[in-house]
Amino acid sequence: MSTPDRTIHSRYADGTPVFEGQEPNRLPGGNRPLPDAKATGPHSQLRWDIINNRIYQAREFDARGYPIRDIDFTSPTYRNGNPRPNHAPPPHQHLWHINDPQIGPRSGFQRQAGGGFPLD
């Protein structure tokens, strides 16, 4: 029987670690809305942490199904669990922007670079 990798991937605000390989699957669609998102209207998708039984991340979409922001309920750490510098503590947000404003939404979207910022 193998021992799970105990490298810490990220931590929740209360200090609970998320170990490498135990983070939830990424949200479907990447930087594009799901095909039926326009029929749904504004909504959020949740990334659920089944090991720690809580929300890991939320992604908000506008009425057209375009991503607006991610809310991260963990912050990344070094392998030893120490927080990475220049990253906002959890929860924090990352905004999404159109890749190429000249082309518009057809160019896709990218998540704001950097360590995010506190929720507004």
C-alpha cells in the first residue's frame, strides 16, 4: 500500500491543508462558458473539496455565460505549507478579462495574473 504524498498544495483560512493530489478537479470549460450557460443566466459553479467537505473555489458567470471572477477559498503554499508571498489570504478573488479586446469574447478569457485581492 502506498503512502499519499504529504506535500501541501494550499491552505484554507483556518489553516486546514489541502495536500498535493487531493485538490478537486478543475471546473469544466476552462476559460469558456459551458454550452448551456447562456440559457442559465448569471450563475456560479463550485469546485467542491470532498476530502475536507467544503467549497474550494467558486466561478461566477454573467448573463451571457462569460466568466467574471473566481473566488478562491485557499491560498497556494510552498511544499512545506508556508504561504507563498504576494498572494492574498483566503478567501480572495481573481477577475477574468477578455484575451483580446479588439476581437472580443470570441478570443476567450484569461484569469487575472498575480495573487488575487480581497473580496469586495
